[in-house]
Amino acid sequence: MANPPQEACGVVGVYTPGEEAARTAFFGLFSLQHRGQESAGIAASDGRTISCRREMGLVSQAFHEFDLDRLPGDMAVGHTRYSTTGSSTRDNAQPLEVTGANGRLALGHNGNVINALSLRTELEDSWGLRFTTATDSEVIAQLLVNAPGADWGERVGYMMRRLQGAYSVAALTPREIIAFRDPLGVHPLCVGMFRGGWVVASESCALDHIGATLLRELDPGEAVVIDSDGLRSVHAGNEGAHALCSFEYIYFSRPDSIVDGRLVHAARREMGRQLAIEHPVDADMVMGIPDSAIAAGTGFAEESGLPYQEGLVKNRYVGRTFIQPDQRLRDLGVRLKFNPLPEVLTGKRVVVVDDSIVRGTTTPHVVNLLRSAGAKEVHLRVCAPPIISPCHFGVDMATKAELVAAQKSVPEICKFIGADSLGYLSVDGLFKAIGRPRKHSCAACFTGEYPVEVQLEMDKLALERP
């Protein structure tokens, strides 16, 4: 993908009666690493106290055996972060720990609260609360831990009436796990059964990795509590408008996850098929940009009757280190991430399937890389519509001024990236492929029509203090 948008985070909550939960939470987070690589954290409860560890880096860098030994208890929540509100620092890593009128809790959040700044100001000025981070997640945590209500269902209901935006959350108190999803259901959150206990996670692939059985996805607006009495829904879901993020199917979710009852791999394959119907091309072979566009590439090849071949090999560890390349290596640009296969590409008219184009600054380098490896023609096909508007619901995409499709027409983009032809999947084609009603999905980045009113531009660092 060229300049891929970044997902906010991955969350997991585990209740394993009679067993240490932190280790299971670790492996759940490990399978959600694709959703964020900036920091990772786990909080665990032994029924009396909450222990927590947060660290910068990947899950495997943040935790060792002795770290897990210091997180006792049969309940745990975990979080892996990509920052969309607040800078990437250890102070902003999650789960966040807060104490208030309703006790103590640790909370992990995936999404973005668009009225966080005004809420934080109110909580500081009118409620007398103090904040220690620059994240919208702390606004959620403080609001929940101080919300009025006789039980967690009432408190979550109060909180949801105050929050605007996207939030899939797993929170831990000394005695229970509370999981909830915003009324629009922008990002996924599922629940499964596990060894006499329960697990909640951003994606079903996390359940698969630890051997849990997927039960269902939480409804938009639903909240559940997990404790020694089992799992129970404490706040009903929203029966009104929903707005599941379309990019969960296009890029964010792992292909082996099930989102809204649909296997993501199957949806991506169908996107490629629909793309071939809308934008056929006379060519010799089809290839997908690894890894996120491979399924769409195979679908395009099947529909068009062209052979599918691998033309690029991806270095999957680029971007997963804190060591920066020197200027000589930086000048190599995209070669640090991809290496072409000249034996496959030489003399060929190549259809290149990508999942999206955001800023468009990397795509010309990919096209040039393929040409330098011998490709005779390069025809780019994108299995998402043109991105013309920024996301305000937990995806660190770009500002409107940085979005190439907001500034240029399709022919102009084609010329800019140096391709022989360029075709985008239509909005209608996208929803036909994923098999989901457009009215229950968020496609604001393609249409500019947001499910709720938003500010024109919001600063990622708006909650930072001098």
C-alpha cells in the first residue's frame, strides 16, 4: 500500500477462571499487532488489586516472562497502540489506569472521540478532575469511572450519551471486565468462550490464536460485563443508524478475521473481482501489492482470466525497528520495503492491484521499481474508491490537503504516479463486494459524508499540554 492509513489500536480482554490471564492476553495482543506498533500494555486483576505494565514498541519487545509473572490474576485487558489522539509516548500508552467515584479501572480504547477536547475541559473545570495524558482515551476512562449510576450499565449509558465518535473499549476493574462499543459500531469488537471463561477482542483472529470459540460480535452501542457470574449484556445495542468503517474490510482487519459475519479475505477477493468488472485491462499478468492486496489481486485475476504471479517480495520487518536508516539507505526508498522479481516482470504488461492510494507519494516509486525490473506496461487498479476526505473516527490517514485524490482528478493521478492506466473501485462496487448495506457503513473518506457532524480538521495533538 502507498502511504497506508494507520489504525488506532487493538484491544483484548480475558477472563480465565483459575488461570493467569496476562499470558493469554499477551498472545491475544500478539495477533492484533497489525493494528498498532507504537506501544503495548497489559493490566491484570487478582480480585483485589490491578497490576499494569505499559511499554513502547511491539508486544514482543514490551513483555518478557518476568513481566507476565508480575501481572497476577485471572482477569486481564491488553492494548496495542497507534496514536490518533496524543503523541506516541510511554505516558500515553495503554491500558490507562484511573481512580474515581466508582473505584479503580484500567482501560484500553480503539477509536477516536471527536468531542474529547470540550469534554475534557468540562471534566476539569466542572468536575475538578485532573488528567495525566493527552489522549481521548483518558477522557473515556475518567467519564466512566466517575459517571453517575447504580451499576455499570447505567454508567455506560450515561457515558455514551456524552461521547461522540468511535470507541471499542475493554476496561478492567478489580472484579470484572467491562467491554462496550460505540452506538455507531465504527470499529469491530467480538466476544468468545475460552476454557470456562470469556474473551473479548478487536478481531476474531485473536480468539483463533488462543483457541477461543467465537460467540458473536457486540452490537453497536452494546456493553457487556464479564465476572465470576459469567457474561451478561448490561446495555442494549443501538437499533438506529450504524456506521462500520469500510477500511476494516479494505485494509485494517486481518484477512482471517470475521467482521459483521463476513470473512475479510472473501470480501477482499470479491473487491478484486468487482474491480476487474469495472476496469478491465488487456495485460499479461496480475499481481497484488503484498500483503494487503494479495486477496484482491487473486480475485481480479480470476475474474479477468489472467494469470496471477508474485512480482514483488515484501520485507515484512521494515518499520518494525527503532533503528533509522542512514541517508544512503533512505535514498533507496521503496526498495527497503519491496524487492521486484525481474524474471517474472520482464517484458510483461502488468496489472498491479493495490488496496488504496492515500497521499500518493510512494506509488510512483513502486511503478518505477516495476519498470526498472523490466515491466513493459504498468496498469494500476485500486480496490477502494478515491480517498477525498480525512477520517475523524480513529484512523490516522492524512489531512485533506495531503490526500492526492482530493487535489487531483483520476487522469491527473495516473500521470503523477507514472502508470499506463489507473482504475478505482466505485463506492457502489465496494459495498456490493463486501455485501453490506451502504446506509449501515461509514464511507466518509470516499464521499465526505460523515455519520455525525465533525469539525473540518482536528489536531492530533489537541489535548497536549505545554
